Amino acid sequence: MVGSLRSTIRRSDDPPIRQGEFVANSFDVIVLGGGPAGYILGLSTAVVEQDKLGGVCVNIGCIPTKALLHSAYIASILKESKEFGVEVSNIKTDYGVAMKRSRRVSDQNSKGVEFLMKKHKITVIKGTGVVQPGKKVKVGSDVHEAKKAVVIATGSRVKGIPQIGLEINKTTVISSDEALLLERVPDTLAIIGAGAVGMEFADIFQAFGVKVTLIEALPRILPIEDAESSDVLAKSYRKRGIDVIAGAKVTKATLGKDKVTLDIETGGGGEKKQVTAGAVLMAAGRAVNTENIGLKECGIQLTDRGFIKVDKNLQTTAPGYYAIGDVAGPPMLAHKGFREGAVVAEIIAGQKPHPIKYDNVPSVTYCHPEVASIGLTEDQCKEKKLDYVAGKFPFSANGRARGTGETEGFVKILRDKKYGEILGAHIVGAHASEMIHELAVARENEYTVEEVDLAIHAHPTMSEAVGEAALDSLGRVLHI
Ligand code: NAI
């Protein structure tokens, strides 16, 4: 595949076309970072990438974790299959096999991105790029020039907490990068942070027989989600044998040869305990890749939180330089980066794209049960003193969910009392990641809850619970 792409891929160690200060190549647009960047409409474009195309999402993020989560799902349904009239004896799990499958899935996706680059005649420059004044990007000794714009899409990386002794050492203190490549699982694992990464890996490792302790500093796991979603997940995880410790501060880590001991304070420092595990997985957030890429020299400023400062058109403080994806600010989600890429492409091509509504970016955690949401949480509605009503429908009352035995969770719709606006929507349950989009379309188009109810939901489907939650918020729920 790579061989067939030689005509379009240049490597930083390839002989430059012209050396030194001369411009090696000229494009309309140069994108720094080969993650979910855009196809630049009708413009000659180059993408500079030091590693595999597809970025974190395709290679060490979204795609391989979803493959592993599906392995975990198979392991857990097989354990209960007898009830469904399917008896399977001697169930064995092998993380190495699941890992290798997930790598194949990732590689297939990365090759897919390579294919798309070729199809859209985008030049891929292999190497580490540094932006330079005058809309230039230096890769090795080559300097490439962008006639219209440079787009910075360098993404983010995992981070440890070195101040308490938790520097990622890739053996006893690991990140998702290493977790995705393990041949064997440890017997015990402490996961620090119960955001999307922590939740998804707790699910995966527990299904592969690991004794997991999930530690979250804030008072509840999945703290950015609605409190009721966190409660369902905490209950579900505890039932599966995951030790969930929320409101917990890790004060010290002591690293042994093949174990780590964590000193933890809970209850506002009132209670102290120790957790010992064969390994610690750091899932306490990511750091953006803004260092050593020439930002300062180009006059590109950062925000107080370290993201690249952008205006509503995603242009940085230096005209002609744009930033998209994780480096441009939260939420650090692939689909937000995708959309920003498309919007910036349209802006550079002189079009007027539909502006991104950042409060309409759906959030999905692909653990089991899945958690998906859009808009405000109920606590945020209360903080904003909004006059709302919460409509709710549990999957335990949904025929399709009963049929598959996946009755955990609910759909909750927060409806503005006066105008019927969907202030927020929260789904916990099987396929929540798919069901949320009905509400994403509704919010983007400013449909009311009444209009969601007008849509006929096929029977029997999990999506009927969306219609029922809408009805509940109108005081007309039918099937409960
Ligand atoms: P995160 O910021 O979403 O969650 C980190 C969690 O760690 C927070 O709940 C935080 O309170 C907690 N934490 C921080 N310091 C801690 C400490 N010292 N002790 C205990 N807990 C501590 O970050 P995460 O999960 O690492 O994900 C990184 C980014 O990648 C996020 O923006 C996330 O949304 C995104 N991502 C999205 C996925 C998805 O959409 N399904 C999957 C994986 C990552």
C-alpha cells in the first residue's frame, strides 16, 4: 500500500527538492497532523504526519478501544448465555488475541485514511512539522509553503501525575497507549480517573478477568454526565465486581518491581486507605501537543488552559493559521475535530459554513451499558434556574430491551416548560451511542419535545424509549 503511494508520500529523509531557505513545495493548504483533519475542498493540500495516518483516534484511541470493548461485550454475554438457551462451557478470554484483532481493525482504518488521501490527491509528507512565519511549515530540512492557510491539528497525548510519583513508565504505570498493546493482562489494575478513558478500560479489563479498582477524584464517576447516568454506571460496575472509589484523592504512589501502592484519601481527607495493584492505568486527562511546533515564533497565542486561542472561524491569533481538534479546545472528541476540519476547509475555500454549535456536540462513553448525552445535565438546568421538566423512561419497561436482556438504564429528556425546547438529553443503555442522534438532529434543528413525539418510533425498538421519555416530559407517558 505504502509502495503504491510513493508518488504522493514524501518522507523527511527523502532528498529535498530544493534545500535550505528555498521552498520545497507549495500548496494552497498545509495541515499539520494526520488525525481527523479535513479534505480541503478543491484546494491543493498537504498533510504533515510523523506517525501513522488517522492520528490517536484511528491508531491508539477510538477505533481500537471499540474493537476491545466488543470483545469485552462478547465475553460478558457468553457468561450469561445459558439463560438464553445457549450453553457454552469452558469460556476462556485471551487479551492478546483481542488486542491483535483490535490492531488489525486499526491498521485497516489507517490504510483507509491513506486510500482517501490518495483518492483526494492530498500529498502526505512524512515527518515532524514546525510552523514558520509566512505560512510555511518546515519538515526536516524542507520548507513547504501554504498559499492560503496552515491548519494546526497536532492533537493531544496521555499524561501522568509525576508530582505524586505517577510518571508513566510503560510497565507498572501505563496509559491507554500501552493498555492497547498488552499481550497479557495484569491480575489487578487500579485506574486513576473515571472519565471516558477510565470507564472504557475498566469495562474491558474487568471482562478479561482483571480485578479493577476505579478511582475518581470528583464525587462521582463520569462527572461530566448527568448525575443519574453516573449512578446507574456506579451501580452496574459494582455489581460486576469493579471496586468504584469516587471522591478520592491519590496522595502518593509507591512503585515496587511489579506492583504499585496508592495512598488514597476519601471523604474530604477524613478517611485514608491504600490500594495495591499490579499496574496503574492513568486516565486523568490528556495534554495538548502545542510544544516545539513553532507557535510562538508565528505569533500564535495559547489560552490560560494551554489550548491554541482561536476565534469563531477557528483562526488563531496569527492570520492564515487555523487550529482544529484537541489543540483548539474542549471537548476533546474526534467528531468535534472532524467537524472543525470540515468547517475550516469551507472557510478557507471561501464558503460560509453552518457554524458549529458546541453545546450540540454529543458525548458518548462506549462502556457497557453505554452512556450518551447532548446539551445540559439536570444539575446544570438547576444551576441556571431554568424552568424545566424531566421526562424519563427506563429500559426495564421497554419490550426490545427485555427481549435482549439489556434492561439497565433509561432515557431522560429535559424539556423547557415554556417553549418545549430540548434542554438536554441523557441515555444510558445498550446502543445509547446510536440512539442519541435522534436527539442531536432534533436539537440542531431546534425541534421541540412535542415534535420528537410526532415522529413514529418503530416497535419494538430501544428508540421507543426516546419517544416515551418525550411523552413523559409532557405528562403523557404511555407504557409505564
Ligand atoms: P477526562 O478529562 O474525560 O477524565 C479524566 C477524569 O480523571 C476526570 O473525571 C477527573 O476528575 C479525573 N481525575 C483527574 N485527576 C485525578 C486524580 N489525581 N485522581 C483521580 N481522578 C482524577 O479524560 P480522559 O478520560 O483521560 O479522556 C481524555 C479525553 O479523551 C477526554 O476529552 C475524553 O472525552 C476523550 N475521550 C473520549 C472518548 C469517547 O468519546 N468515548 C473515549 C476516550 C477519550
